[in-house]
Amino acid sequence: MAVTYVLLLKLFTSEESGAPSAKRGVLDLTEWSFAGDGPVMLQGEWEFYPGELVDPGAAAQAATASGPEWIDVPGTWLHRMNAIGRATYRLRIELDGREANRTFGLKTSSIQLAGRIVVNGEVVGENGSVDKPYVGKNKPFVSYFRLRPGTNEILVHAANLEFPPSSGIKQHIAFGYSSDIAGLRDQGIAYDWISFTSFLIMGLYFIGLYTQRREDFSLLAFGSFCVLIAVYTSTSGERIIYSLFDGMPFWLFVRVQLMSAVAAGVSMLLYLLFAFRPYCPQRFAYASLGAGATLFLIAAGPLTGFLELGPNTLILFTGYATFPLVYGTYVFVSAALDKVEGSVYLVVAALALNGYALLQNLKVYTALEHSFIPFEPFLFLLMIALLMSLRFSNAFRKVEELTGSLIKMDELKDDFLARTSHEFKTPLHGVMNIAQSMLDDENEPLTAGQQGKLRLLAGIAGRLTQLVYDILDLSKLKQGQLTVQPVAVDVRSAVEVNLRIYSYLLKDKRIDFVNRVPGELPFALADEVRFNQIIGNLIDNAVKYTEQGSIEVSAEAREDRIAISVKDTGTGMSEERRRAAFEPFVSFGGREAHSVGLGLPIVRQLLELQNGDISIASREGEGTEVTVLLPTADSARTGKPSAEPQGVGVSPGGKLHPMEDYSFKTPFYSDGPGHHTVLIVDDHFPNLTIMMDAIRPLGCDVIAVKNGYEALEQIGSNRAIDLVVLDLMMPGLSGTEVCQTIRRSFTLLELPVLMVTAAFQAQDKLAAFVAGANDFLPKPFDLAELKARVKCLLDMKQSLGTAIEMEMAFLQSQIKPHFLYNVLNSIVALSYTNLESSRKLTTDLADYLRGSFRFSNTHRRVPFRQELEFVRTYVSIEQARFKERLRMEYEIGDKLSEIGVPPLLLQPLVENAIRHGIGGRIEGGAVKLTAKETQGAYVFSVEDDGCGMTEEALEELKGRLNEQGGEAPLGVGLRNIHKRLKYEYGSELRLESAPDAGTTVTVVIPKQ
């Protein structure tokens, strides 16, 4: 520091050693080259007239009359008179005659506080007003004028009526060519403005940086220091503050100057304390801050309050303002010696700060001037900025390293969670299964208390299992491994499927599940699987907090969005829980601890992946309503769907766009003589094509439809269908609804159903099996697995067909003893009365027995003429017994002789009409067999005019036709025919009857 001061003082004194100086009020400039040496400072001994403002002529007379006093300029007049007062300075300049008639200029820096310059009797410039009324400003100014050869007189009138610490011409007055003086003024103004804006911008930058890093208070302290230095700069030098506030009074000006200087010192101390705490003793720093706060309050008080301190006030304030700069130099050097980061910057900053402190003191207490542009404040700012940039760079590098480590640790944590979750799944399922098996064990029944505890155990295990799946999903979401494929999704269908699932799972709970999604709602644009997961999680969350009441799902279109709301009547949420609802694993204390879990956080992230949003409205004790928003798809529907929804894809930028259309007309029938017929139901045409291409090589005819309505139309069209491959999630009718409708007419063996879906939750599989599916295949599936499952279900049905045929053949071959006994008695009786009739009856009996034991009965088809001949034989036998009581009529269409029909199809129906229709009537009755051809089918009916049945008995009979096992009193024959029709043609026996009006049984065989 001392070396710096010595070097700077030597530099300044060397600059001034060759400059001319006034002696006894005369400055000889005849040897000064203004063109080569530039402006000269009007320094030295001036004539001084204290307490008066002397006119130009009077000054000369006063000088000859009593003799003037002498005073050094620049300097204060405090040693000649009181600081408060007026005075006159006089200087005579000797010029070379060659410089005559040139325009010269004067530039003042500080005439305290008001000043006026008179050259050769003419006023050329003024600062404030030295006369009455007095106005003090202490503002630098320039004046331009012409001089005469020889001696020229310069008078300076000065007045100070309000600033006791200092008065007079405090700094040099520059004199030279007008162009040089203007250059000095422009240079000073430019320097002040550059300094002001530089410090101000840098200060605002660090203050703004602090708003982003509030934990680093050194940023605010240094930013405040820079701003205050900028304010102080505007009050020194050229005092550019007057350019901004020209009417500012001096009392306010000096307050701003002193307060900014003291506050800048306080800010510098705070910066050193927070940025270099190990090198700043706290007690010393706090004491210095206290002193600064005291001085600041003094400067901010009434003007008379601090002016009463006397001339030493200026020393006190400037000393304190300089102290933090000098102390900062010490701190920087100490830190550099310890080789902290940025030591080089600290050394250079220390030198610059030391130089800046010296220059400020020289300006205040001496008249030393220098010709070079001060660079030390800019160098100091640059070094501190580079130091902070280095710290930020190092901190950023550390953050990057820590971030990399944290990411790696996070990946390890996610991998650990994923692996652990996978390991948890098997034992959790084992716990649930064991608990359920104990609950279902009828051999060793449990007490009510034990059952309750086991149900609680199974419920806890179920929750843990769901948590495991949620953790796996959350891990995929965090790692960006979860992708979505948005398509047009039918909201009502998806909601209906989920509500049915929860209705079945929670059938013992007193909760009503209500679907209020309108049927005409537009499709939502979402990933089908993840949309189903979103709805399921929302319903599950509602169930968690609803012991009894209702859970209602509604939806509406809002411009280009679909709003889906799940509302419950449960316990509701407090404001605290509502705000933390989307934070995973947040727990809340109280008498009953609650955890938010992962359901809602996963829903939110899944919605964000699909350009959606979620909100919660809830009040404690009044239930909760969760609303999700999703974009609408391009296609909308009204009522029954009639077109394939448009698919969409995701562009690299994350925007959704329609996929290329691919569709074909449905129902679609494949060509080829397949052994089986498979009905494929899916609302996406690419899936239909893939499954058709996979199933047709198995020797199957394929019918492809796009929705549940078309599927039920095909099943109800009496077309022989061996297997239904059914998608679970479809618009309109869902897969579960279609499957339930199928099961009302067909058993699991009569028409197998393979449920195919992208849903992967355990409850989705359970819902499929509860609805009546034979098997479940999740998407995406392997084609080999699809073929294997299809073949297995077709083989199962084929085995059922074989069993039915063998059962039919066996039953028909069983001759009832009372029937054979009655026929033989009839033959014996006729042999006595009508030998010819006895022989014919014997022949008919032989034909009947031959037909019953014919091996062709195990064939799938026989000609209709053969079946008709068997019927005639049987009727002939019965007519021999019943005589005129039995009347048989035949109405057979043309060209029906060779059509194929199942063997032993009509004879059991005729037998049933004779025995149970007219056999119980004494008068007998008529039986009519009708065979005709209609468009697309052959229709056979057996009609009697017997006793008939009531409506209740008819419905009971229809229901028992579909029962498995048992034959009394219905008889296996009718049930066997019913089974064969459903197996081979997908149709069934049609029964019509009324009391005393007879019964009609109709068989419809579709044309092949």
C-alpha cells in the first residue's frame, strides 16, 4: 500500500514540476506554448480580498491603496477568514503578443459554493449567485473569451453562506485554448457518465443476481456498493447529478454526497464480511458498521445538525468513506496470501482499490491533478466481477459434478426400487392368495374375528401390490422410459369398464358407482392404456376416502378439451393435504396418519405426457372432486359409433398429429373353406388386420367387426361362430358388456371368448373373467402366443362338439323299455286281427331300430330325406298304437331332400310333441312337421295342438335348456339338440306355446 501511495504521489508531483506558477498575483505565460503544452493550471499566489466582492476597477485601486493579501490557489480561505462569507480573487496573466486575439477558455472544478469569473472587466461565467439573493451550487463550468496582448486581469468572486467545512477555490482552474478547454470538459463529463453507468449497471446486475441466489448476501452487499458509488460519482467531478436534477438545492446535494459515501463504505464492509468472513474479525466489522450507521444518520438529519460539527466534519466523513477501501485492500491481500480461488484477481483488485482510495483523498484534501484518465475503478470492478465469475464457474462445476453424482445415485435408487418392487410382487401375491384360500376353506371355517383379520391382511397386501406397480410406473416416468401413443378414446366406455370393475371388487361396501358421462361426448385424445390407468387411479383414490355414499364420474366438452370429474362423498381434504396431493409419499400426522401415496402424482405426470391437466376441489367433511382435462380428438360421435376413430401420433416436438388413415368396410368376411369361424372385434383397423393375418393360417374363416354393436349383430344372425376374439376397451359397447351379453345365450364351452386388451392391471383381468371370458391376452402380444391361445380354445370347443355328438348317439341308441313293450304288444294284438298290419308294424320297428343303431348318427350331416324317413317310421309305429287319436301332417318344401342336417334332429322333436303334447289328451291331436327354405336359412318346425304350456312354464323350460347336467324331467334329447344347434350354427331351439293352444318348436339352420 505504501509503495502504491509513493508511486502515485511521485507521478503527480512530476507532472506538476514543470508547470508555471503565479507569484504575487502575476502569472507569466509568455514562454508557455499552448499549442504544444496544452492548457495550464492557474495555480500559485493570487491576490485575495476577504469579505468583499471587488469590482474590476476597484480591485486595482485597492491594490495600490492598501496592498492586497496573498492566498494560494487552489486551497481554502479558512486561514484568512471565516468559512461563511464572500471574497474576491485577482490574477494578472502575461501573454505573448502572438497569442492575442485567440479564443481562450477557463474551466472551473470547485468554487465553493457560488462563483463568478470576470475577465478584463467582463463577466464570462458564473456558478450559482454570489450576490443577493445568494444561491450556492458548487457546479463546474467553462467560459470562453478573447484576451489582449500583454497583461490580462481575471477576477473570481466567491461566496459561501451555508457550508462551514470548506470554502474558496478548492480545485484548479484550467486555462487554455477554447478547444482544449472544451476537450477537458467533454473528457470529464464522459468519464463521469461512463463511471456512473458502469457502476450502476454492475450494481443492478449483482442485486438482480441476489434475487436468484438469496442465500448469498454478499451479492446484495456488493451490488449496493456499486449503486452507491455510482450515486457518489454523480456528485463529484463534473457533478453530473445537476444534469439530471438541475434545480437541486445545495443542502440536498451535500446530503446525497455524504450519505452515498458513508453508505458505500458500509456496503463494502458488508461485502467483505460475507464474502471473506475468515479474514474479517466480526467484532471489528460490527464496530465499523455501527460507526457507519451513526454517520449515515448524522448525514441524513437536519442540515444544521451536522454542520455544527465544524470544519473537521469533512475529514470525518471522507475518512470513514476511505477506510473500507483501505481495509478491503488488506482483506484482499490476506486472502491472496492464503491462495484462495482467484488470488490473482484479488491482488490486482487490491492495487486498484488502493489507488482509487488515494485519488479520492488527493481530490478532497489537495489540489493535485493528473492528465491521464482514471482507470482504477474500472479495473477494480473488472477484477471483482472476474472473481465472482470464477466462483460461480467453480460452483457451477461443483454443481455439475454433484448433479452427475446425484443422477447416478438417483438411478441406482430407482433401479433398487424397481428390483425390490419386482421381488415384492411374488410374496405379496402369495400372501393374498393364502389369505383368500383360508377365507374360502369350507372344511375348516374361521371365526368372524379371524375372517375380519384375514380380510384386513389381504387388503393391506393388495394396497402394497398396487404401491409396487405405482413405484415401477413412477420409476419409468422419472427416467423418461414411459411413452404414450395417443388415440381417440371413448370416455364413457372407459369409465363404464372401470366402474364395473370397482363395483364387483367392492360389492360388500355401501358405495354407489354412478356413470354420468353423456353418450354423445366427443372422443378424448389420450393413450388408451394410460387413460384407463388415470380413471382407475382417480376412482381408487375416491374409494380410499369414502366409507359409504357415492362416487360419481361425469364429463363435459369445454371448447377443445374434455373435462372428466370424479366426485365422491368421502372425508374430503384439508387445504394442506390438497396442496400436497401431487407430491409422492407426503404424510400427514394426527390421530390417524394419512399418506397421499403415488396415485395422484402418477396421474398428474401421465396427464402432462398427454398435454392434459388436473385440479382438485375439496373441503373437509364434504367430499372431493378431481377434474382432469384432456384434448379432444378430431372425430366426434353421436349415439352408436359408425366410423373408426382417427388415430394420432406424437411428433418429435411433442405435438399431436393425425396418423395416416387405414380402414376397410365392416363386417369383413374372409374367403376360404375354413374348418372354424372366428369373430374378431376391435375398434382399431390395424389390430383387426394383424389378428386376421395371424388366425386365417390356422384354417379359420374370419369375420372382422369394429365395435360391440356389429359383434352382437353377427352373433345374433344364426351364423356358426366358434370363437370370439374381443377387445376390452371399445367405443359404445365395451368388451365386458359384449361378453356379458354373449354369456346370456352361450356358455363358456359353447362360444369361447378370448379377451384382448392393452390394459395390464390385475383388476382388468378380473373384470374380463367376471364378464365371462375364457382367456385373457394383454397387448402388445406375440403372434405365436395369440395363435396358441386361439388354437387351444378351438380345440376345447371341438372336444365339446365331439362329446355332444357321442352323447346324442348314445341317447338315441337307448330304447326305452316301455316303448318297446308297447310296440310288441301292438304287434301281437294285430297278429290276431290284421296280419298285414302286424307285418308292417314289425317292419317299421325293424327300420326304427336300424335307424337308432346307425353309425351315421355320429356324422355331422345326413341328407334330410334320411331324417324324414326316420321320422315317418317312428310316426307309423306310434299311429299303430294311438289309431285315430294321432294325426300327422307333413309340409315339405321342394328341393330339400339332399340338404344336410344334423342326424336325429327332428325325430326327438316329433317324439316330444306326441308324448308330451297330445299324448296326455284323451281325444288325441295333430302334429305337423314343416320344412321350408327361406332367404339365407332352412326352417324346420314341429307343431302340435296339444295341451300347451303357461308362460311361466315356457320360460322355465327355456332356462333349463341352457343348464349343465341333469335331465329330469326335461330329458337329455331336447337339451342335446339345443347344444348341437348352438355348437354348429350359433342358433338355438325356438319355443312357442300357450295353454290349450299347443306348442311349436322351430329349428333354423343357416345356409352354408
